[in-house]
Amino acid sequence: MPADLVPLASTSQIERTPSREDGIPPDLEEDLRAFGCKLIHEAGILLKQKQVAVATAQILFQRFWYTTSMKQFGIGVSPSLLFFYPTRTPQFITQDIGMGALYLASKLEECPLRMRNLINIYDLLLQRTSHALSPKTKDPFKYAPMSYFGNTFYDLKDALVVAEMQILKRLGFNVHVVLPYGTLINYLRVLGLTSRKDACARAWGFLNDALQTPVYALYAVPTIVSAAILLASRQLGISLPSAPSQCWWDLFDAPWEDVWSVCGYVMRLYRERAPEERMRVLRLVGKKDVRGWLEENAVGS
């Protein structure tokens, strides 16, 4: 497939993303990206949305942050503001790029979502995040629905439309996405692994987990699929040809260095995180929180 149909980040975008230019550390940016994709995934499950739409949304979400800084747009409404201002007043509503990506992807994959359903689900997820930040975490979480006839919904609706517009604008309306699942099946057939249900399921799972990383905006699909097969085969102890003259990944034109790099991105998702690291991510969902964090740490402009 021509490269221009599958847009990938340029070298300059990879080396210095807009968020890093504003002073956000690489590890924090990576964690915030992963959390935003996790919200998209959870929202897709609750909405019973098709997997192709959820995967497309996560890829568009990852691409967006190679064109824009997290200082300018938020992953979601700030959980800290939801906690301290439970009425969710309009001035605290920001453009939720994750919600906008899922809404746009549902149109691209011809399985559109109702705005109200999407907004209610994200409101639920972010209230749950806010509850995790509450000092009274021993109390069970209880969802407080927004007023059906209040202005909050209409403010969120406007923010959703703006988020969708910003994604289209900043990606130059190039929202073509190639998903890896069909390629995985073909590669497993070539390698004779279709009879190994555990290997198929493990590789499929790695492809889904990789959606929480930037790899779909950095590498071609054959490289990502090869990395998923490599991880699955090594975890299950499956022997595949890897001699210098008979490397199985060469069949799929996947450079070893890139395959290994994708494996690194995926495996970093599973690393142990200290409680303060987890809480830091939850506190920085909104752009106002990111700006406040940058000011406190004397980073950025």
C-alpha cells in the first residue's frame, strides 16, 4: 500500500513531539497517551461498539498528539475539577480528544454513536477517575448522572463537535487507518501457527495492547504484526526460523530493529508503576491540570 495512504509520524515529530516541546517528559506523555486509549477502550465496551471503530479511534488519538501538545488539548475533563466542582460548570469543560476520536471513528467505520450516549459514558468514566482521586476512596463509587435538561450536556456536545473538528483539521483530513487483524491471520497461516489457538489469541492480544502505544503512528502494519507474533512465540516457547539467512520476519519485509522497538513499546505497558505515578496520570487528564503541573515544575514556556 502506498505510504501516503498510511500516514506515519516524521522523524522530527518522533524526536520532539509538541508535548515534549512544551516540557512534558517522554514517560509522562507515553502514560497519558496510554490512559487516553484505555478510556476509549472502556467506553467502546460500555457502548457495545465494534472493535474496528474502537481500534481506529485509538490510532487517530495517537496520531493527533504528533501534531498537537497536551498543553493545548485535554484527554478528558479534569477529574480534579469534577471532584471540587461536581456541578461540572461550563467554564471547566474542555475538548476531550479521546471522546472526539471515538465519535469520529464511529462515523468512519459506519457504526455511528448517539452523542448523548457517548457523553454519558465518558462522564461516568471520568467521575470514576475523580472518585479514585478522592480522599474518601473507601466509599463505593456511585455515578451521579448529569441533569437531562441542564446546560452541561449541551456544553459537552459543543466540546465534542470541536474535538472532532480539531482532529480532522490537525490531521489534514487524512484519517485513513489500516487495522492489523487480517494481516495477522495471513502471517499466522504462512508460519503454520493457525492450529495453535493459544498463539493466535496471544498475538491478537498484543495487537490490541499495542493500540495503547504510539506504534501504529510510527511503524507499518507488517512490522507491528511481526512484533506481536515474536512476543507470542517467545512467551509460549514456540520455535520459529531465526537463522541469519532464514529469519521469518524477513518474509514480511519487517526490519528487525523496528520489530524489536515495537516489542519494547508493548512491554513497557506492563511495567510496574509506583502508586504516585498512577495518581499523577489521573491528575493530568485535563489541559488545565497539565498547565498547572508544568508551572509547578517550572517547565515549558
